[in-house]
Amino acid sequence: MKGANAILMFFLEMGVLISVCYWGFTVSPNWIIKIVAGIGAPALLATLWGLFAAGGGKNATYPLTGITRALFEVAWFGSGALALYASISLTPALIFAAVFAVNAVLRIVWKQV
């Protein structure tokens, strides 16, 4: 079960990037804005993840721990949920947020953080 939860975390990470990319390409009728937002927003988030949270913090350039890590994750995964809400609807956003919350609680309980 712990392995499945770790795999779920990876899919949630990819889900954030895909959601933000999709949002970026639907945010405006202007193609330049679509390209900048659709490529730039996920690139920015991927950079932030690499700097502060990659590999559970083990592979991050500036690893966060404790409450700062928790706040970073809430903001990072929250951006994916907000992107889903803005580009699709509330239901997928709530499902994504709920799956993240369950995953986060299990990672804490199983000491996967």
C-alpha cells in the first residue's frame, strides 16, 4: 500500500502539470497568451518543484521540511486544483483536491514525507 501511495503521489504531481498546461491553453483566445501560459505555467511549477520538493525533498536543491513543506505542497497541488476549476469545472477540482488530501494524510501516517 505504501508503494501504491508513492506512485499516486507521482501521478498527482503529473496531474498538476497537466492541469496547469491545459488551463494555460484555454485561458485566452489569443494564441500568444495560450502558448506562453500553456508552456510557461507548467515550466514554472516544475522548476519550483525541482527547487523545493523533488524526491520528497531528497533531490531538491533547497529542500523544505515541516510546515514549510506542507504549505508548499498545499499551494502547489492547490494550483492544480484551481487550474482544473478554472478550465473545466468544480467537480474535477474537488476530486483532485480530495485525492491529494488522502495521499498527504497517508504519507504522514506512513512516514513517507
